[in-house]
Amino acid sequence: MSVEIDTSSWQEVGETSNSRYYQIAPHVLGVVPHPGSRDDGATAHENLAFQHAHLRRIGGGVVVIFFDNMVSQDKDARRAYQTDADPALMRGVALVGGSMLARAIGSFFLGISRPRVALKMFGTLEQARHWADERNRAAAASAPEGAP
């Protein structure tokens, strides 16, 4: 069962084989997996490459992933996200999901991994946005003068 995410007020910025990407707010990149998506090592590396390139263009930020449409994620995908995410670009990753499967996948990932970037699970976009804004403000406050 797929969940419809209202993206009408967001700017679409790209797509990978299993996800569509949106600029939700300044320095907040939204990831909406296609309904029924599966994530493996290859798709994880493809997604990370897109995220890193986009975050580099906008001066870093927080990635918000809407997990409800994801049906599986294998160990190679989890390993890629755990070890290859660039903390110099990613200020954090928010997993947003309300379905039982999404929360199970997210909880499993959180329970077995120690990612290089801050990772937190939320039930709503509003909660995730609040956290993302805090992460972005903290990064801005600690950035050298003139940096984004």
C-alpha cells in the first residue's frame, strides 16, 4: 500500500531509479521513494550520489526521507547509508513514516547502525522540519563567516 505525499508546494529537483527529490525548504531536501520501492546497494549508492551533488550545490542541508512507500531495504543499502553519507554535506537525515512497515524498517536501521550523520525517525513532516531547522541553524551558527 503506497502513501500519497503532498509535494505540490515543493520544487522537484531530480529523480533516481527508486525516488523523486524535492527542495522542501532552504537546505531541506525531500526524498519520496516511488510506491513499492526496494533499496539495495546499487540504488543506495545512486541515491547518495544524487543527495551529495544536490547538497553540494545548495551548501549542505538535511535530508528528509518519506519511508512509507519503501517495501524493503537490504544490508548493502544499509551499509552504504551508514558508511558513505558525507557529514560535511549532510547535517542530518530524518526518516518520516507512519506505516508499520516503514517504522519497522527505520527502527531496524537505527538499531543496528551507527551512521556518520545524525539520523532520527519522525511520525510527521512537521516534526522532521522542526529538527531539520534546528540542525541547519546549528550548522549556520558554527560556520566560518561568509560560508553558507
